[in-house]
Amino acid sequence: MPNDVKTGSLAPDKKLKWVGTRPLRPDGVDKVTGRAKFGADFSLPGMLIGKVLRSPHPHARIKSIDTSKAEVLPGVKAVVTRDDFHDMESEFVPAGEMLVNYRDMVRNVMAREKVLYDGHAVAAVAATSNAVAKRALKLIEVDYEPLPHVIDVLEAMEPDAPLLHEDMITAGVEPAPDKPSNVAKVVEFAIGDVEAGFAQAEVIVERTFQTKPVHQAYIEPHACVASVSEDGQAELWCTTQGHYVVRGHCARLLGMDVSKIRVTASEIGGGFGGKTVVYLEPLALALSAKACRPVKMVMSRDEVFRASGPTSGAHMRIKVGATKDGRITAAEADLKYQAGAFQGSPVQPGAMCAFAPYDLENVKVVGYDVVTNRPKVAAYRAPGAPISEYAVECVIDELARKLGLDPIDFRLANAAKEGTRAAYGPKFGPIGLVETLQEAKAHPHYTAPLGPDQGRGVASGFWFNIGGETCAALNINEDGTAALMIGTPDIGGSRASLCMMAAEELGIDLDRIRPIIADTSSLGYTFLTGGSRVTFASGMATIDAAQDAVRQLCERAAKIWEIPSDAVEWEDGYAKPAGANAGDFEPMSLAEVAKVAGKTGGPIVGHAQINAQGAGPSFGTHIVDVEVDRETGRVTVVRYTVVQDAGKAVHPAYVEGQYQGGAVQGIGWALNEEYIYGEDGRLENPGFLDYRIPVASDVPMIDTVIVEVPNPRHPYGVRGVGETPIVPPMAAITNALADALGIRFTELPMSPPKVLEAIGEAAAGG
Amino acid sequence: MAKVHVATTINGDAVEFLCEADETLLDVLRDELHLTGSKEGCGSGDCGACSVMLDGRLVCACLVLGAELGGRAVETIENMADGEVLHPLQRKFLEHAALQCGVCTPGILVAAKALLDKNPEPSETEVRYWLAGNLCRCTGYDKIVRAVLDAAGEMRGELTHAE
Amino acid sequence: MRYEAPETLDAAVALLAGADGETRLLAGGTDLLVQLRAEMIEPALVVDVKRIPELCAIAAEDGGFRIGAAVTGAELGEHAALKAAWPGVVEAAELIGSTQIQGRATLGGNLCNASPAADSVPALIAAGATASIAGPHGRRQAPVEEIVTGPGETSLAKGEIVVSFLLPARPPHSSDAYLRFIPRTEMDIAVVGVGISLTLDESGTCGAARVVLGAVAERVLLVPEAAEALIGTAVDEAALARLGEAASAACRPIDDKRGTKEYRIKVAAVLARRAAQIALERARRN
């Protein structure tokens, strides 16, 4: 049995009927029959097709834009440019795991003074057909003054580097620099005294690392349909991780009342953080308002790669010292993350996570947020963490080997546990790092024999997870069924896990509950699907809403029985008289209470509106075996095991799916994925042919072990699980290559030319 | 340029449509015939989300012109279930949780069915290579491969059960 | 753009010869449709050749095989006799793209797209294949290595169509092999490709060989020096080493997003040795 669930000691005492089982997902049949409607699958009568003109330059001043010829092309109904969007004040607004700045956002969705990357939107048209829209784009004349560009993060930090934003003064530095630069911000987290810590160290490893930007590479491109009526009422259907967030951004960018925009989230074909921002949506709304007709916009794959967010590439220096008995005395990191064209790389979370798996006294992490002529980065699965933790976990492995210690034992000797104060501030509650390390060490994979040219590596990973603003409503129908309304788009099976929690609370069968992702006008504000928060936060809201419904059900039964409502208890889907009244009345089922709801006070609806707090962090430890073809540099992953703490796996199959999917994305990041730019600053691989995500034949089965150290802040112990799995793979594979070849790689991706070159250098004694 | 008139067979039904000469089969299916189960993930034959059967061959609908279809026969995901009875592959995908976001799922199911029609007893490696043209970014392929192997077993009449 | 699907070769040639503006042949379409969508080409006329029977057939001829230029990779893979005689040609064709691409991609298209990295071309050239070409002035035959002249460029005149390929009869103890390197296991364009065909005599000595490299120059390269390293030898370690050296020496690659010059030069030697060993094993069994 490759996939195990290890239940921790804090398992809830309540007997669970649904939570922890593997029922079929409620949206499943639609998705295996082609019926499910994704972003590009909506159509409306009279709909126009919108297309975007994009910059061919990595950096240029826009001297003028002439749309007159496009506007008179028959079939063109609207054209928008920078002139159709008001400028915005600089203002940073928290957006989950990232910050957004509307002054930047309005410039990212439509270039203003300058274009800042190959693919930057310059104009958009809406026309009666795709063909007409394409012809219209060719008739738009943009007069560019090309400017020198900078792609690499270190080059962007040079004093004479081309400036993307002439007014950017580095924040977080005292005193403030008097000259602008491409460094938007410097952040620092420190505890203890690293100098003193390194002085105590008997072994120190210090290395520099580089990673390339990688894209979320969801299979479904961005898509939306906007319809704005003559009185300014707007409907928007789009593929997004957060339709309330889309509504808010669009309202701000277009100067509209929030109440006038109703956003419906389509089924979403993958996001991984990349669908937490807006690209097409404000353009489609602006075009629709101008044309007074619905407008559909769908990105091509080329546009997805050129103009939507990858995550940062980075340059990093990591230094860790330890005593001979394996205790880390000090750890230091410099992290330089490129943000793309606008500030806001995930360097802050990267800095916070870098050493989070370890219980350390002396830590200093400095992070730099650097702009370059690339698309603005967007969140990507544990944004920032896979980059910094990759570098740290490589150094930890090297240090363990230098000390002659088993890398898992070395981690165990320094592992964060309940009560550990993390370098970024808080004290951890119950966490499962030690348990994942112990399970990894005990796993048969860890001691299985290796073949020739094979090596084994391990690495651990951490991600915070978040809660946040969340609503849920549970309508009890007159026949005893229920409708669950939630506000977090279902990106990987969450409707199943949320219904399971509702079924557990209501005590009715799962198939009697039908879930929907409510539109923004039907349910209160709900933050997006991100931060691994849905099963945790929408789960808590669902449980609260169900308990609210149960309270009402008990009250109705009490009314019928003419006893106090606190003398009724809810058990297994039945209202039962309790206490002094126990046994006085026949228990009433949910259906029986619901049937007469009209006579006992009206419809029964459970509501919850919460700001979910207490998302438990999730730790994981991965084991990987690689095999190297020494003559071609090809690295093949031959065995892979993910061990991770889920708190409580509500639907273990979808928890395993998160582990497996994250591991394979990490394999891609480690071995082949990268943004490749030419000297001309243009992206050379904006397609799935040369942006090489793993295919089915590239990877083995991914074994999983679900560790359950319950999160005390969730009724069932749930922690988020979606992001942590992408943190360990890059280091685990690097460490496995070191085991196989005796070569320490410090650059991602470890593509065949780089591996072969390193093998050649090592053979030459280099 | 006048549109091309095409008479063809889609999912067993005689269908006529007009298309531009450069419109693809995928454009025709999605935009003219409103069969949106076939997805466009790349438009260049690299992701397999638009996999359909054309005269019994597995192809990417984005790499076929609509104008080519005269007298041909196309089968799409919309025709995979037999009435209300799901194909064993569809059922096994649900039982194994072999989909997360589900956007690649129609293409993978069409491709997997083409495999099992040709090779009822594929090995894991054969499944992986056959499906290499169907990108999935969510699942890591593990549960997809298991679901295909399990469906193959069931279709051969072997007793199997989902884990 | 106009679309035509003639049912005879003469009609196709007439359409092409009489057309104004840019014209393209449509066989499998796996390159053409990508280029159309990317607006790399904007042809006035596209001629679909898949309704011309001669282009869609595989037939035995003179002890060898004649393969229509519009036969798909999947059809080649299903032809047992062809696969037994020319396993290298078939495996090369079957490496072009995914299963879905295999349902469409053709040898004629792979050749005439004129990419230096085309998988089937090194194998066809190694096999000594001859292309049969129809044009406004009748038929002509040409060795496959004479068709492509540079990236995206061919020696075909206006109105000419590659109709079929003739793979010659195989002497005893002959076989072929094609290997390529790609970063993933599937779905990539060759970083290096090597096609080798060889014939052994009764004693196991290599009497004839052709070695062809893909993706290491502006076009596919037939490398006689590499073949000479094998001819007259038992294809032993020493011969394989010389083969590798000759293959590397023939490379004149570029750095690009798929690989570096140095990498291609090194890997050409590796793949040449490995392909020769596969061809050798196969030839010994024949």
C-alpha cells in the first residue's frame, strides 16, 4: 500500500462518518463528460471577441498610440488603451500572500508611460469575430521609443542598470537612498547574534544559488466574458481563484461601485496562485461598457507565458554553521528576488520561510525585491518559499554530510516543534515536522538499495497557510436535502471536502447536499482560493453554517414538542429530546423538521461569516531517488515519496493528489522549467513545447504518507495542504544528485547540458 | 473570402457547418457546434486538452482544419458515456480522484479510451507514454495512470477495486 | 486563405502551379497549423493532399517499400513488415510528437517543413530513401538528402509535391536505428538526432553503413566519415569510438533554447555509438 495515513494522537474524539473517507466528488460527472463550464466555455447572445495588442519590446516609452484605423474597420465595436483607465495613487493593499498596488496594477493591465516587458498589454479591441479582432490589432499604430532593458536580477541591481521606474526609491533602508534604483524594497528578519553563532560553529557551509522564473503553467488559459449594460450594471464570468477579489480590483480600476459588478466564477482549470490577479477582466469590462455588448476574451498560451505571472527567479547566498555534534549555531541568507516589471516579488514570505523548519537561536535573513523587464510575478504555490527553502535545504544537506550525520537525523536534531519561536516572529503551536521526518526515516524507501548511477536525497519544507474572510450558507430544503453555498472557487475537489464536513455536522448523507460556488452578489465577501485556506477556512465557515442550521432545526423541533430548545439535541441527523425530556418524543429527522418548517417559523438557513484564524502551518519531508545518464546528463526521477502533515485529511485522496501534484511541479522546476530570454529581451519559449513541464512518462508513481498532527484551531484538525508539497522537491533532487555524482548543483533547472558540463568538469578535476 | 461548407459526422450525427478556411476543428466544435468539452490549452498540439477521435485516430482538434472534415467522422468527449452510463474510464477517474481541476480530463479520457481500444492490457509504462501528449499540471499523473490501469482491468473482466 | 482538397495528383500539381501568392501543402498539418496560428505564414492557398490515394499508401516495391508522403506515423507503426525491415525509419517517425501527433504527422510533412531537427529525416537518409516528386514537368526521383537545403528551405520547384519515398530492399544482416536526445522523455524537439543504417557480411564485418546527424547543423547531415569508421570493422569498441569522434567532428551546431553547441557535439558522439550498437544488434538477428 503506497499511500498511508498516519493518524496522530490528537484525533478528535468524535466518531466521524464522512470526514476521512473517499467519496466521489459532487462535480465529478460534469468533469468527466465535458459538461463542466470553464472560463472559455461561456457564450452570450450578441457577444463580441476581445483581443489584446501586446508590446514586442522589453522596455520602451510609448510616444503615441493611434487607434483610428482600427476603429473604422467594419466589425470593430470598441478599442481601449491607457486613455480609458484613470491613473491610480500608489497604495499597497494586502492580497492574501502578496501585496498589490493599484498604481502598478492599472499599468500592468494596460501600459501607460512605458511598456516594461515583452507581452505588456498596450491596447485591446472588441470585434464581431476573432478574425476581425486580429486584423484590427494590426491596424493600431504604436510609436515606441525603445529603451535599454534588464532581465537578470543581479544586473538589475547594478548602479548603472536601466531603470524601470525612474522614481523608485528603495524602501526599508535607513537612511533612504537619494537615487532611484530597481531595488524596490529591502526586508530583514533576525533573531539572536549570527556573528556570535558562526564563531561557535565548527563547520560552516556557504554557497550561492540561482533559480529561474517558472510559470504556474495551469492548463486553462485566462478567460472571461463581460457584459456591461447601458446603465452600468456589469456581469462578469471568469476563471479565477477569487471572484470577490476580481470584483474588488475591477471596481477600483474602473471606478465602479462594487455593487454594480456581479462576478461568477467558472470552473477553474488550474491556478496555483496565478489566477489571483486580474489581466483580461478589466479590459473586457471596459470594452463591453464601450460597445454595450458582451465581450469574451481568452488568452492564447503564448500570452499566458508572456504576460501572466510566473514566480521569481532569484540569486541567493546561504550560510549555515553547526557544531560537530550536529547543532546549528547560526544561519544567514541574502535573497535577491526579481519581481518582474512591478515591485512585489514574494521575497518577504521567502525570507520568513527560509529557516522556518529549524529551531535556531541566531538567524539573519535579508531580502531584496528587484524589478526587471519581465512580466510581473504572481503568486505561485507557497510564493517565495520554494526558492529560499531550496537553497537552505541544499546547504543543510551538505552540512549534514560534512558532519557525517544522516541528513534526517541532522534535521531532527534541529527541527522546529511546538513552542519553537520562528525567526519571523511567532511561536509554533502543535506542528508535524518531527513526525514527517520520523515517518520518512522509517519509510522503506529511505533504506531501499540504490542501483548504479542512482542517488537519494531528502529535503523538508514549510508553508504558513492562511485563513481569512469567508462566508458560507446552508439552505435546508423542504425535502430534507441541503444546498451549500461557498465563495471559494473549487480548484481541486474542495466541494467534496466541504460537503463532507456539512454532512458530518448535519448527520445526513453526502449525496443529499449539493454545493455551489455562489456568485459575488449571492454570498458575502469571501477571500480567494489560495494560501491553502479553502478546506480550513471555507471548512470552518461550512461547519459554522451547518451548526447554525442545526440550532434552528433543534429550535423547530422544540417548538413542535413544546419544550425548551436547549432541551433538544442533534444526533446523526435527528432532533432528539434530551435531559428531562429524554425519550418523551419520537426523534424527528432533518427531513421531518424541514418539511414543516413553514409552520414553525419559515425557511431554515444556516449562515456563517467569519475571519478564520489559526491556520496551522504544514511541514513535509520528501525522499527522492534519481538516476543519471553520465553521458547525456539526463536526470530521471525513479522513485519519490512525499510525507506531509495534513492535520486531518478530510478527503485523503485529494490530499494525496495535492502531495503528488506539488511534487511533480517541483520535479519540473528542478530539472527543466525556466523562462528563456534572448539578448533582445523577448521570451523565447512561450509555449508548452519549450517550456517543459513534466509529462506522464517523465515521472514515477508518487508515494504519499499523510501524517496527521491535528490543528487545534479547526474543529476536525485540518491544516492546509496544497502549497507545502512544492517546497521540498528542488532541494531533494539536488541532494539526490549530490549523492549520485558527488557534485553539488547550485543552479536551477538542472537541465541536461548543465549536468553534463558539471560531470565533465568534475572528471577533469575541476 | 467565402466560408467553406462542410458536411460531416460528429458523435454519430450528421452535421453541416460553415467555417473559415483557417478555422480549426477545435474552433468549429467549440464555437460553431457548442461542444465545449474539448478544451484549448495551447492551440499548438502540445497539451492534448483538445484530444478527439478523427476517423478512429486520436488527434488534437487544434491541429485539424474544420475544412478537412468533409465526409469524416469525429468523436468527442461528449459522446463517451452511453446515455446515463459512464464509460468505465470515466467512472474510474472519479473513483480514483484522478482529476483535480478537471480541464485536462476530457482530453485524457479520450486519449485513454483510444489506448484501451487498441491495447486492452497496457503496462504502466505504455500508459505513461501513450498519455505523454496530455499535460496535467494538478495531479502529478499518479492517480490518472492508476485509474487507466484499473479501468483496463475492469474492462477485461478482472475483479478490481479502487484503493 | 483558400482551402482545396484535390483527389488526384495532377489536380494538386495544377492548383499549386497555377496559384498566385504563397501556397502551402497540408498533409498532417502538425507544423502548418501551428505556423498559421502564430501568423508566421499567411498563405493564399492551402492544398490538402490527404485525399490523393498515392500519397496515403504503403506498398511493397522491388523488395523494398514505397511509403506515401501523407502516411501518418501511426500507420507506419502498425505496418509489421515495414517495421521489421526498417525499424529505424519507423521508430524515428514514431518519435515525432505525441500519440495525437502520430495520428496526423507524415514523413512528407516532416521532410518538407525543412527543420534541421526533424526526427524522420536522418532515418530516411540513413536508409538511402529516394523521394518521388511530381511537378508541372512530370515525375523525378531524388535522394532524400537533396531535398532540404536549409532551415525552412527546400530544393522543390514551384508546383512540385513529394509523393512518396522508396526504401530499398534490405540485404541479409542489415538493419537501422534512430536515437535522439530530448530533455524530457516525450514531447520535445530533438536536441541531437542520429540515424544509422548498416549491413554486415557473413563474418559480422560491417560492409556498408550510412550515418546521419540531425539538429547539429542548418540541415540534416549525411556524414560519410562517420560511416567509414564502421565499414570494415566488427563495430567493436574502437570502431564505435572513432564513429563518435567523426560524428562530433561533423557537427556545426548553434546555441539555442534547446541546447548548447558543446552539448550537441558531445551528445552526437554518444548517440551515434548507442544507435550503432542498436543497429548492430538488429542486423545480427536478421
